Amino acid sequence: MNQQNIRRIGVLTSGGDAPGMNAALRAVVRACAFHQIEVEGVFQGFTGLIAGDFKRLNERSVARILGRGGTILKSSRSKEFMTTEGRAKAIDQIKKHHVDALITIGGNGTFTGAHKLFEESGIPVMGIPGSIDNDLFGTDHCIGFDTATNTVVDAVDKIRDTATSHNRIFFVEVMGRNSGFIALKAGIAAGAIAIVLPEDEMTADELMQILRSSEDSGKSSSIVIVAEGAKSGSAYDLAKKVTDQHPDYDTRVTVLGHLQRGGAPSCYDRVIASRMGVAAVEGLLQGRKDVMVGLVNDRETYTSLEESIHRANLPNRDELRIARILAI
Ligand code: F6P
């Protein structure tokens, strides 16, 4: 299988951590051990790559991390790696440590950096999609998205108890950067009256109409899910616009924030992380480079890093239609 004569692989996690990154790391390290490849764990993401923060890992180094949230390799958002000079330092470290290929576990920003590193050095790079935002093209799901949406649903179920008790309208803001995947999935699963996505222009007036008609049909409390990237405003902005127009509405805002990134990965995230970790190693050994591994229709696939970054992965519009029907 090792057509590339790869003897040592480096692996790092970068950008926002996502539940299941440890499961992916474990799979990478154990697949390497299986194929008799050495592994250098790179700590602190690209910051550690530049600084030479490397540590040799073996199959036992990744024991008992499958179910742990966060990333034992730690992570960073490195400004220095965005510069040619920073990447040149990283390339020197890769060569100094005799690393033949690099696996990067992360999202959009991680793959942008990895792709540049490949262009400037020719060192084979492989991406594993780990991001709660689920915004990468070339995989049905990114690692961490399932756990994050379950966390949101659990939180919204709890918020609903108090919303119902007080006849209130809660505006719950969820993460996702410019993407509405978390908002849409969690909105359907938690029975939101309205879901405000960056990909869908819902004005405050439209929201007002939805709230009024639900009140007319007898609803006394509601949950509005707002994606943090929504163009019509934040959860606070929208709540204010609604109360300005209808002061009788008793509104509250909850911004779920970073709790969405934490916690033990779900079964689904552990499984996809394990599959992608093995496929990342085996893809490199087969000569694939400058690509991201993904799972599309339950099959391992490889998409060029450029395509994975630049092609839009959009939420399913039919799910939005369904959410509207069910919110009647
Ligand atoms: O990309 C993951 C993510 O959690 C986004 O949903 C969010 O916008 C961002 O990271 C927050 O970044 P930070 O942890 O640097 O504040």
C-alpha cells in the first residue's frame, strides 16, 4: 500500500476544537502503527508546527481518548502561519523532524493553511474535517457537528421548560460562523417556531408575522433559533426589534456559545472520526495529497482542499420548508 515510501507522518489539530477530534487522532495513530508508519504529534496546531512542538506518538499514547472532548494535541488559530515567512519556518521544522506527510484535523482555516503549505513545499498534506460548523464541501458531515447539535437540542429542551412556565419567547443564538447547519438541524429537532439562518434572509417583520400568527393559533411560548451569522441580526438584535414592535411580548435571549464545542463526542462522531482517520492515513499511503477525506453517502471520498474550502456546503432548503410547516 505504501507507494510513496512514507515513513513518518505528522498530525495536528487546528482552529476551533470539535468533539471527536481525539477519536480522529486515535484512528490516525493506530492506522499508522498498523501500517508500520511513525507518527509525530504536533502540539498547538500551526503554532506548534512553526515552533517545532513535536512529540512521537504510538498506539498506546492515544489510549482512553476516544470518548474525550476537545483535543489532547491542543489547538490554535495561528496568525503567523497565514504569512509565507511563518509557513517557511513550519516547512523547515517538518524537514528537520523527517516528517514525510502531514495530516491536519480542522476546518476551513486549517485547510487554507494546509493547502498553501503543500503549494509552497510539495509536502503531501491530508485534511480531516473537524468542525462543529459543518461548512466544508466534500463530506456529508464534519466531525463534531452531530455532538454540537445534540448539545444544542438538549439545551433548548431545558430552555423550553422555563419558556413554557413563563409564557416567554426565547431567542437562542447558536454557533456556526457563516453557516446555518447547527441552527437548522437543532431548530427542527427542538421544534423552533422560527429558524434564522445566514443562508436565508428572514427579516424582523417576517419573524413578527410568524410570532403573531402562532399567538393567534393559541401558542403561549416559543423558541426562535438564530444562527450567529444571520444577516438580519443577532439574537439580541432580533429580540429588541420584536419587543419594539410588540412590547407585550416577554422575550429572553440565550447565547449558547462555547458550550456547543465541548463534551464527549456522540457515537456518530466517534464512528466517522475513526473511519476518516484510517482513510486519511491509507489515502496518503496510496499517493493522495492536497485533499480532504470525507464520507459521502457512507463512502470514503477525497476532495481537493481547494474545492472543500471554496465550494459552498449549504443546508438543505427542504428542511427549512419542513421546519416552517411543522411550526404552524
Ligand atoms: O468554527 C467553530 C466556531 O466555534 C464557530 O462556530 C465560531 O464562530 C468560532 O469557532 C468561535 O471561535 P473562537 O473559539 O476563536 O471564539
